[in-house]
Amino acid sequence: MATNIPPHNLSEICDAVIKLVDEPDADDDAIIDIVKGPDFPTGGVLLGREAIRQAYKTGRGSVAVRGRAEIVEEKGKFRIEITELPYQITIERVMQSIKEAYQEKRITGISDLNDLSNRHGMKIVVDLQRTAVPNVVLNQLYKQTPLQSSFAFNMLALVPVLNRDGSLSTDGNPLEPQVLSLREMLNHFIAHRKVVVTRRTRYDLRKAEERAHLLEGFRIALDNIDEVIKIVRDSDTVETARNSLSARFGLSEIQAAAIVDMRLRTLVGLERQKIEDEYAALLKTIAELQDILASERRLLGVVRTETEDLKKRLGDPRKTPVEALEGELSIEDIIEDTEVVVTVTVGGYIKRVSADTFRAQNRGGRGVLGISNLKKEDVVQNFFVATTHQYVLFFTNKGRAFRLRAYEIPDSTRQARGTALVNLLTLPPGENVTANFPVRNFETDEYLVMVTKKGVIKKTKLEEFANVRRNGLIAIGLDDDDELLGVALSTGDRDILLATHDGMAVHFNEKGVRPMGRPARGVRAMSLAPGDTVVAMDIVDDERREVLIVTSQAFGKRTDIDQYRHTSRGGKGVKAFAKEKEIGYVVDQILVTDQDELLMMTSANQVIRIPVSQIRRAGRSTKGVRLQRLADGDEVIAIANLGQQSKRVSDITGETVEPT
């Protein structure tokens, strides 16, 4: 059998014992109100009052213990100082786990780690990068290292069997293993103290009675001192003297022997008053001890008094405070839920900026610069408004899903490029993010619609992504030669529009796609010609009813979506662009309105921004118009709808934003 009973604060335990002595019928809650929880000699912080209460009531449970850490700012830089560790956790173990978690990217934002412990106390210092959010890093330390551990209660003990009146049973084996609640354990302790006090009182009573018996003999000897001296002198042997004294004065053998063994000088010099005072005090003590043994109330009174004295002599303040569990006070309670603008670039950089950074402007203003130090070959791919408490889902071309809270994305300035996504997500070489968007609540009726380059589509309930591991989660099963192209949120009954590299398009309702589990491969969305691949997916909404297609040679057009007839899922689709060598292949397709703006990026790092209203409307099978003149060998590699993103920002912030 195993037992695991944590150490406690002596003062609280003494108070609980006194409470049970005064009120034997006190319930568990009354005792738990006094004993707040374990009190570890190493300090730390206990988390979760309810978990402690349940452990004390049942004798089993687990409570979280967190080391004491403080965020310190000095000269514009932050560091985390750890000065207390959980019970039975060593400094070496914490240091090693922090290093491993940082190497595995389970903890980010650390620049240095040092152990500054000395004979005055322990101290681990974690220096943070300037872009790191201190509260987020601290929360990661708690989650990824033994800086926050758990202590498992198992209050199993070999205890005496108690009768209903609380007395010890003497039938058979007096001990048995039991898992005890805190109140039961204290009751057993009180019963043990009663046994100890009873045995000690009986011993003291016996010694007092023995001394009183001797003093009674001395009193008789003093009353007849001359005759006692004569009997002792006239006796030939000690035995004769003892027998003569016993016969003459009715003394016991013990009394007679004590008188005979005394030197004559001592016997003559005995002071009557001193003996009388000691005898009277002994009689009083004997009566007191007899009363304690005869009265349960007096016996408990002694237990109570000694407990109070123990608290007074050895009691000390609590070293381990009890605080709310992370579920009761989470990191979200520390970080304010504010609106932020999250920006993601084609080159794989991400940042968040407070929405207040973009000042309000009148209509027609020039706007403000969004990013000033992007590499020439990079461009903003996506940016959206979220709140710091929202989740942001990331999907990679290898079919994996990642999840971050918006506050975990490093805060940055308006002009900064941001942080590389590989520093936040565990992305191996060759894997890159193809889709990202914010999600506040996973317990909805929404679906994630996923499409691959080989024309496979899958629809999965959003709630299946409520728990995403740090190293990613499989979002779709892919064939060896396939990649995940795009992911979008949908209500489950929207229209889907796909475009291919060779200028084909298919338009169908997602009701034709049954919901599937996370690891499933999906079903055929479109039948592709040999060598053709899907390049774009859009979820059709009621606002944007025009389809804008751009080719690699910078030809583009916009067509009313009604010209794309509905077909069944899995069909070849209809021609969306005239396939001619001079116009190139289809790069992307987006849904637009007249108020949107198109941003185009070429392989030669040329970026052009065109109002959608300047792009001519054309039929579905035409080749469109030239949007930009390209140099020899140059071609369009990416497009983005700036108007759509700008509108989403201005809808919330009331500001005109000009992203780069």
C-alpha cells in the first residue's frame, strides 16, 4: 500500500483540532474553512480551492502547485524571476525542462536562462526577448515545465478501529488501513491524544499517590519521633526495625523501609510544615488527576490546552498561499480582450497590432503605412481583425492544423515586418501555411471546408478542432502527391466555387459534401484533366457576386457569378478563362465588388495596386484584359483583395487603412 499525505501548517491544524474538540459534530466544510490546504516548506502557490476541498472530503485527489515567479521590467526589457518551486521539484529539473521546451518551440520568447541561486535563497532568471509578451511566456512556463506540478492526495493510514463514542476498539487487530478525510484524520489524532493524555495522567497519578503514601509515613514518624528513633536504635537489624515500626504504628512496608533507610540526622531534621505543604499539594494533584481520568470533558480540555500551547510555541505563518485555479483565473483574465489587426505575409511573417494604431481618417484620406520594412519580394497575403482572446487557426499545405491565441502572436509596431511563423509553429522544411483565420468559439454549427490541389474536398465540424496540440493536428488525409490548397469557414449550406490552373471552374453547393471526421481524406470535388490542378477556392456570399480571375501573364477579368452554372460535385465544370499561350495559366480567383482593390505581385518583385472598378467585366470564356505589362520572363505569382480586408478593418475600427 502507498500513502501520500502532504505537509500542513501547524497553526491551522491546531485550530482545526480545537474546533473538533469544542464541536465534535462539526462537518467537513467547517474544518476545510480552517485548513486552507497543504503548506509546503518550499513555498509556492496552491491552485484550485475546489480541488482541495474535494481531496479533503474524500481523502483522494490532485491539486496544482505552482512555483512563485515575478515579472520584472528593467530598462525596457522584461525578465521572469522564479524564487520558489513546487514541493519536491529541484532547480536542475526546472532548468532542464525549460531548455528542452524552448528547443522544441513549446516555449517562445526566451533570450537567456540563468540559475542565480546562492546560500541566501534560490533564484532562476528567465530573460525575455523584446517582442515577447511576459504573461504569455510565464503561462507557457507553467504549462510546459514542472514550474507548475500536481500533488496527488492519498490519505491512506493504518488507524485504530474506533467505537461509536470515539473510543478505541480492543476487539481483534486494533489497526486497519483506511483512506481518511481531513475531519476523520483529525478525529483519529484527537483519539490518539486522548490515549496519550490518559496514559500520562495515570502515570502521574501513580507517582503522586506513591509520594503521598511516603509522606503519610513521614508524618506519623514526626508525630512519634522519639519512639521511632528508639526503635531504630534498639533494633539489631534493618529487617527488625522495619517490622517493629510497621507493628507499632501500622505503617506499610514501603513506609517503614523509607523511614529506616533515612539517616538519623535527616529524620531528626525533618520539617513538619514542609512535609505538610507537600502532602496537601499532592492530595490536590491526585484529586485533579483522578478528575481528569473520570471526566471525558476534562480529558478533552487537557488535549485542547496542550494544542493551544503547541500552536503558541511552534506555530508559524503559512508559506504556501491558496489561489484560484487557472480555469478559475486563466491567462485570459490577465490579458484584456481588445481588438487587434493580425497581418500575415506571403513570406511567412505574422504580427498583431492594436486596432487603435490605425487612426480614424476622413473619406478620401491617404491612410497610414501598414508595413514599411517588408522584403521587396514579400507582400501582405492576409490580414484580419480579431480580439486577443480569439483563436487563430493555421492550416499547412501538408494538411496539418495549428492553433494560437491571438495574444500569443507577438505584438509589434505598425511598420514592423513581424515574426516568422516558423518561430511560433512547429513547421518542418517544405511545410508552409496556406490558410489562417480567427475563431472565437468552437462550439458552433459551422464547418471547415478544405480543398486540395488534386480536387479533393472535405467538410468537417469546427468543434473537432477545439483541442489542437502544440505540434499540430491532422486536418485532412492527403495522397502522396497532393497538397492542401485552401480552408474556409462555412455554415454548411453555401455555394463553393473552384478554379483550376487551366481555366476551368466548378460551382456547386456544399450540401453535396457530407461531414467527415478529422483524419478523413475527403471526396472528389472536381474531375481534373491530366496535369491540371485546383488553384483557388471561394465560399460564395451574398455581398460579393463577381468573380475576378487573374492569369500568370497579368490578364484579368471579372464575371458575374450567375454565369457559372451550378453543377454536381465531382464534375469537370465549365470554362472560366480562354486557354491561350499568350495569357498564361490561371494564378488565382477571388470574389469582389466595385469598391474593392486588387493587389498583384510578380516573380520579379513588382507589386501593383488596381481598383477593381477599372477592370472590365467580361464573359466567362473570354481572355479578359491586360492588367499590367510584364518584362520578359516575369509573371504574376499572387493576388490579394485589399478592399475586402480594408473593409473588414474599417467596419470594426471606423478607420481607413492602407496596407502595403
